[in-house]
Amino acid sequence: MEGPIIDGEGLAKGPIAFIDRDGVLNYGQNGYVNHPHELKIIPGSGEAIARLRKEGYSVCVVTNQSPIMRKLWSVERLHSIHASLRSQLLEEHPDAVLDIIITCPHRNRDRCFCRKPWPGMLIKGNNILRNENRENKSIDWAGQKPKPWHPLDAMIGDRKSDMGAGWAIGARTFEVSDKLGLPQVIDRVLDVADPGDYYDPMRW
């Protein structure tokens, strides 16, 4: 299967919040979230998304989901899980709209450029939302953090691989507990003076 799976569209006129899914918007579980009924949002996630949108952020969820390439379940199952995610967020707050959900279906051994910590999904989200044509390029993990596309772009995740993907595009990075998720850092993300968490790509 080539490239990431895209669900949604939008137009970014300001910063983009790139957000991991499991452990950030919804609770993860041992194995995977395999069915729509297994997905439970972390309380406050809908409110946090609504706050982002109120401050002019577009929202792009970026999630690694290798069960697809492992043939544990189908793309159709993925879309049903994401329909449940969207629905639960909107139930908590009517403005908790996700512009795009981008999914990498690959395994580590597939060596794709969209599986985090590689930034392919973030680049794809940026290109769709900003109508740009940025290309996947080699990353100098030992070099300087790249210049951000927008000074307030942010990557929020619960794993070092999320932080790596954010670092690779120059975004502010915010690491959360998988029990507290996005609500844990929403005040920081919306603080224009907060540079995000320090991340060393050579030590993850």
C-alpha cells in the first residue's frame, strides 16, 4: 500500500496543530483500538480541539496504524473507528472539528517516509491544508532543527516518535501522558510564548 490514508480536507489560514491519536485524543489499549466501540476519548479532548479552532488553528491528526499492513483489519474498519472519534469529540463540544485525519498503514520494516518519526504525514497535511507542494526530503537528525513553516505550528503526542516528526518540520513539540492527553498541554500550546518541549532527535 502506497502513501498515507487521507480522511478530510480543509484550508489553513493560520497555524496547524498536528495531533497524534491514541494516548492524546483517545485512550490507547494493549494491542490496538480494533473497533469503533473500543475508542473512548480522553475527557476534555473535545473542549481542547474547540479551543484550538477558536484561536485559528487547523487540526490535523497524524496516526501510525500498522494493523492495516499486518492485515488485522481493513481501511474500511479504520474509517469507522475515525467516524467514532469525530462523533465523540463533537458530542463533547460542537466546535471540536478535525480538519484531516492522516494515517500511516505501514510497519517499521516497510521503511516508509510517512511513519512517525518520519514527517511524511505532517508534510502531506501541510500540503493539503496550505495548498503547497513540499516534498519529502532526507532529514539531518544530527543537524539543527529546521525552520518551521509557521512559528506556532505544533505537534502533540505521547511518544518520542511523535516528537521526532514534529522536530523534523521545525514545529513546537509537546509530549503528553497517555492518560491525560491533549488537555494536559492545551494551555501551553495556545501560549504563543511557549516554545514547546526540548527534544534531542539523537537520543530517542
